[in-house]
Amino acid sequence: MREMIPSPRTLSITSGGDQQRGFALLAVLILSGLCMLMITQITYRHQLEKSANMKSLIQDQTILLALSAESWARKLLLDDVEDNQFDSLEDTWAQPLPVLPVEGGYLSGCIRDLQGRFNLNNLESYDTDSWNDELASLFSSDLDAYLNLLAILELDSSEIRAAVIVDWTDADTEALIPGSLEDAEYSLEEPSRLSANQYMVSLDELAGLPSYSSADVLRLYPYLTALPGRIPVNVNTATMELLMALSSAMDRFVVEEILLERPFETLDDFYTFVAQSTGYMSEAEMREQLPPYMISTDSEYFELLTSVNLLDQQIKMRSLIQRQGGNASVFSREFQSVPVVLSDTDDDVVSTFDCYTLIPEEDES
């Protein structure tokens, strides 16, 4: 029987078919890999976009919750006017906002009376004559109150510390006293700058003035504010240190009596009580010693501090609210956005957006 032997051509064709099938399989594998890679990239990008959209949505929700706290604060302040015509730490608005649970987190906050602090812009109106007159006067003034506050807080209380504030805010270009700075001096700095020639809008400006450091500003923060115009100090909400700084007639003993007796409904009540507490001054003399333009028993400017924690987002908001003529409106607003981090080092972080971080010791209770 004759054995059939494939011809060389038949072997060549069979070998070529195997190669084609191999190339086809390889092409399918490569195409499949590319498809899987494309699907993976699309899925990854979709997840990133979804995550970004979710983060943006959560951030929007935290902002809306923070803004809702403003509505609450404005109503509270307006309701207070209907209850009484003075402002004190016993009022409802002065109590901390209870921690309010919301879906996925919580909201907290507080309202502070900014007129319980000394307004740096009260110094803006000084010129050389009024400066020298008030330094020589035996009666209280905004200049005396500020320098006294620095001394009580054990900070440098030299005149230059007040003069640089006057020259930073006043409209002229002449230095108030030797050593102070105006446009001519600021222009020589690197980088050069000019004085503001207007009211301070933030205490942060203080850190940029000569002889003031960030540590000084942080130390002074609970006692100072930057409000437009000359604003009196509310004796019902001011700290012990600030009350002592207002007048040499109000020593620690008298101020401790004031803290126990307040709130005072009117300035007449305040002057009468302080005169009696001193034991040597009449009410008329007390009015002369501490002029009525420097103090009040009611307030117009308030600060709302709000913190919203929602999932992995935290937003802190500081709102300046002005209550005047039966209206309460938001004068300015700042946001601080930080992630929620729970660790043992959180207490080392100091923020001026926090309700309790910078409260003076006398008021912690």
C-alpha cells in the first residue's frame, strides 16, 4: 500500500493558517486589553467626577447650613430689642448655640458682642493737638483706654503703639509723633506700600504695623475690634481688663463690684453705682472722669461664629451683624474651610473662628 505524503505546498498552507490564527488571537487579546483599559479609565474618571461632585455638593450644603445660622442670629437679636433696651451677657443671644445635629454631621456657634471690645478705629480722629491735650488730661479718653489696656495685658504700652494706628488710619500724610510711620516711611519698605488712610477693616491689619507681632494680635484679639466710626464700649459685656482700662477710677475692686451688679439698664444706673463703689466720687464727677461717648449699655455690632461639620467637610464662618433701626443685617462675612481631623494635636490649633479658644479667663465660666 502506498503511503500518502503531503506535498510541500500543502505543508506551507497549513503552517500559514496556524500563523494567521495566532496573529488573529493576539490581535483579539490586544484589542480586549485596550477595551478593558479604556473601560477602566472611563470608570476611574467617572468615579473621580462623582467624588468631586459629591464633595462640591457637601460643601454647598455646609455653606447653606452656615448661612441658616445667620438667619437664626438676626432673629435672635431683633427679638432681644423687643425684650429690653440694653444688651448683656444674660440675654438669650449671648448663650452658646446648642450643638444641633443635622444629617451627616452637626452645627454649632455663638454670638459675641463686638462692643464688649475696644474699637481700634476710635483712634483715627486724633491729630497733634488732641493727642497732646488728652495725654495731659486727667480725664479718660480712647487714647488712655488703649494704652492702659496694653499695660494691663503686660504688653508694650508706649505711645508709639497707638500713634502707628492713628497714622495708618488717618487721612493726612504727616507722622503724628516722632518714630511713627506715614506714606514716606512705608514707601521705603521692601516691598513698598502706603498707609491705608481709612478705617481698619480687620484686626489682621494690626500685625502689619511696626512694633506689633502676630503673637501681640492673638493676645489682644479678645479685647479689640475694628468697626467703622467711633464706637462706645458696652459696660455690660466688656471684660474685666477692658473695664479697668477705661478709667483710673475703676480699679480691680470696683470692677469686680461692677461684674457682680451688671447688667445696667442705663448709663445713669452705671454712673450711680460706680460713684457709690468708689466712695469718693459723685455721679457728676464720674461722668466727667469717664465721658458718656466712651461707654454704653446697648450694642449695635455683633459677631456670629458658626461651625458646620458634615461628613468629611468642615466650614467655619464669621459674620459681622449690624443691628440698627429695627433691622439686623450682615455687614461682612468670612469663611474658613478645613478638613475634619480627629487627633490629639487638635487642641494646639488656635483659630479666631472658634467660640471658646480666645475667651479671657475671667469669662470662661
